[in-house]
Amino acid sequence: MQTVCTSSPNADWRALYRAAIHETDSSLILQQVSVAETAALTRQRELFYVSGTQEEKESLEDALYALRAFRNVVENATKATAA
């Protein structure tokens, strides 16, 4: 029997991901990215112990990669502006 976990509060990681990448307030971007990363990583850990769809697992990997890239761009832009 396969158990699929979708009732977790972290199952809504997609909404947090979208909020982070659509954030326009530069003072909130890194905070939003951190919140989205935490939710996605927590959901990824949950899916390690219970079955989830392969689609969600791949989407989590893609979202985490994009969030890391986005964080790097924002941090580098902040450093360049400060210099």
C-alpha cells in the first residue's frame, strides 16, 4: 500500500515559491526566498519518508534550483549596488 502525503502545511510550497519569485519589494525578496526554500526542503524531506508523485519530487528539485539561482542573483546585485 502506498501512502501519499498531501495534507501537510508544506504541501503548499508552490504558493510560497510563486510569492518569492514574484516579490517586487527588494527589502523582502531574500526573506521570501528563505521562506519558500524552507517549505520546499521540508516538503522534500516529507516525501522521502512517504510516497509522493514523481512530478512533485521533480518540481521541488526544479524550484529549489531556481530559488538558489534567484538568491545568488539578488545577493550579487546587492553587493554590486553597495560597491
